[in-house]
Amino acid sequence: MAESVESGERVVCIAIDGSDNSKYAFQFYSDNVRKANDKVYLVHSVEINSVLHSTQWYSSPYSFDKEMLLKLLDEEKTKIRHKLEGFAVLLKDAGIDGTVKSIHAESPGEGIVKAAAEVGASLVVVGTRGMGKLRRTFMGSVSDYVLHHSPVPVLVCRHNEDEKK
């Protein structure tokens, strides 16, 4: 990381999941925060919960269809790969020097914080859905988690459409 500081390069980690809120955070960074020599990592925290909780691969609590599970996992890998390819296009279209990184973690928030540490980020950018206090208290919030657990500054971008709700 000392090399990055000496060369003036700033490492920025932007959380992205394909939602409008994460795309807005990317656009906000691009329009308002970006510096010419930034190195950007678009981080996608991968969850395979939908596959693990699917009823398609198990017939009872004590038996499961291995072939079906492998098929579902392959389908999920393909979906993730397509998402990552789309994120790479975002970087290219914006003319930003960057890399797409996927990371597996217990939760998206943990994955983002872990990825930021791995790449030596000096800034993390996240979008937010703008949940109310009560809903956020019960459900948790990725942006809340990152804000409270990141060792580096976090920019939370709230889309203007969220303010009207």
C-alpha cells in the first residue's frame, strides 16, 4: 500500500450487486469523487443462499439429489459470471482503470469489508436502499454493516428516489 501512496494512486472499492442503488453509487463515484489515477475494484459479494435453500435438491432431511445440487450450483456460477462480465462493461464504458472482484462471505457486508482489506482500499463506496429505521433494525443493512466495520472511510450514496418513499 505504501507504493500506492507514493505514486499518488488511490484504491477505491465500490460495492456492486446489479441493483439500481449500486449502479447509482458507481455513477456518483464516477461523477463526483473519481480521480484520474484511481484504481477501482468493483466488489460483488456472492451469496449462494438461494441454491442452498432450494427444495429442488433434497427429498428429505436425510437425503439429497447430488446431481441436482451440482446442476443448481453450475447455473448459479453462470449467473454470477454474467453479472461480473456486466460489471466489467460498466468500468470499460466509464473509462475507469479497474477490476471486478467477487468474494464469498457469510454476508454481503462482511464480503465488502473483507475485499476492501484485501485490495488495500483507502475508500469504500456503497449504495443504500434507504430502509426506515425500524426495518433496518430488524433486517440489518449492508451499508450499515460496512459503515460500522470498515477500517477506511465509507461513502454511502443514497439515490434521490429513495427520499420520496
